[in-house]
Amino acid sequence: MTLTSRALWHFSRRLMPCSSATVRGMCDRSDFASTKMKSMFAMAEEKIIISSFSNLGFKISPGIQVVGPITVFPNTVLHWNVKSAKHIDKHSLSLFYMLEPKLDMLVIGKGMATDKVNPDIQIYMKKKGINVEILPTEEACGLFNMLSAEDRHVAAALIPPEKIPFDSDKVSL
């Protein structure tokens, strides 16, 4: 297996959830009301840690680099189709309230500290039964890592910041 194909295989292992998850409410008929997703690959039990970020994307341990906004679960990384914090809405967050079991917390990394997210997002997600923390990406990465290490059922939706302050000790991609 070449280095490139091995890297792609390793990355694809991270795209599928480790355990099965159920997506609710996708069909009208009750006998088709849920869909099961199962991992295609046997994944290691190691947890994903966000080790660094840049204005291009994120470095996920063990040695995976992902460009652009991402959603992260303890054993899964997915690309997130959001351009900036102002594009975060109930549609871009629909994945998080459709999964079973429910998340303990969703951590949203909005990019820069000055970026604005619609305050109605927290109210909307609370109605769906999910606690939400909206933080600058640097703080959101740390909170996700901490909650994941405590074996909490947590997810993060992260947007890379446009600029990284000079006093930041983060390693760029």
C-alpha cells in the first residue's frame, strides 16, 4: 500500500461512526422512520483529539489534516458545509439533533472572537434537547478535547479562524 493510499484509507476510517447511530424523522412511514448507520471499518477505540488548527483547517491526532470547517465526534470527523459563522443556522446544525443517543453538548467554534453567530441558535438547539456552547475556535477545540477525554457524548462544529493572533502557540498546517 503506497503512502498516499494508506493515508486515504486511514482518513476514510475516520469518516464513519464507530458505533451505530440512528437518524430520526427522515421518512413518513413509521416502519421506515429510522435509518441505521454502521461503521464500514473496524476502528480503534482511541479518541480523536484536535491537536492544532490554522486558517486553512485542523490537525486531528493521529496525524490527520482536514481542510476547512469540520464536525468532530469522539471517533468521527466530517466536513461541515458552512462558510462562516454568519452561515450557521438550524439547517446546518440538523445533523446534531437527529442523532441518537442525544448529545450531552455541542461545542461550536465560530472562528474569531469577533465573529457573530445568531443568538437564536442556542434557543433553537435547547428546544431540541441539546446544550450548546458557542466559542472562538481556539477555546472550542480545548473544550471539545476536555469533554471527549471525560467520555462525554459531545460533538464540535468548528470553523477555522480567518487570522491567528501572533501570541497564539498553535501550530499551523
